[in-house]
Amino acid sequence: MNIEQHMSRTGVVIFDDMIPRNSVEAFRIRRTSGWPGDVNKVHQILQHYRPDLTLVPIKTNPTGSYRVVGIDPASSVLDDHLEEIETTLASPDPQVVPTDWLERRAAVDAGRVLQLDIWKRLVDLRETNPRQEQIAPLWDQLRSLPTV
């Protein structure tokens, strides 16, 4: 929520280490050498509070990455619900990680994401203050990628 207010509508937020390989890696308190922690909760929070965003979990090794597009610098939704969100984030161990995340069924292939032509188009649009109808088809391409 802090970075979004400083971004362009063509911006892309990238999270690394978003998809734990097992529930122990998702613990808030580190118990493994590889440790994404419970940051995967960001997906559930954004899915719930910001259905306007396009959320793209990506299958990368070892613990996945995540793209968020459809940025709206004027949005205050996350700020408005911060107390509720903090309660969700602060749940004690053990953490519950959805099975489709642990098994990578919700993720898309990294190669397919990189091959999309939307990235060059976003660079071209970045300085033009594009209208939503110019950007929406780009997000549709991301949403249409099949999960692995």
C-alpha cells in the first residue's frame, strides 16, 4: 500500500519468495534454511481487498515469485482496512498455506510470463499517462496464462 501511491498505473510490483515449498517454510519464526516465511498471505489479502488488481503467482525456484499489476495510486482500500489486515498477518504458527500454493497449481510458468509482449508495451505507455482501456488488455494477457 505504501509503494502503490508512488507508482504509475503501468507499474509492476514484484515479490520474491512468495510460494513456500512446505508449511514449515511458511512459519513466521524461521525453522528452515530456505525461508519465505508467511509472506504468501499477501496474495490472500490482495485477493480479498483488491479484486481490481491482477495477481500473478509465478513458478520459479525455489520459492516462487509474484507479480501485481493494475496499480491504482489513488486507492486507499488497504489503508482503510489496515487493522483487519494486520490481524490476518499476525496469526501465530503454524501457518496455513493453501494446497494449490504448496503444489504450485496456482502459479504460471515463468518463461511464458517473460515471453509476453506486454512488457515492452508497458514501457512505451509509461510516460503517456494511459487510460485504463489502453492498459486493461495487457492485464488480460497475464490473467489468461494457464497455471502449471
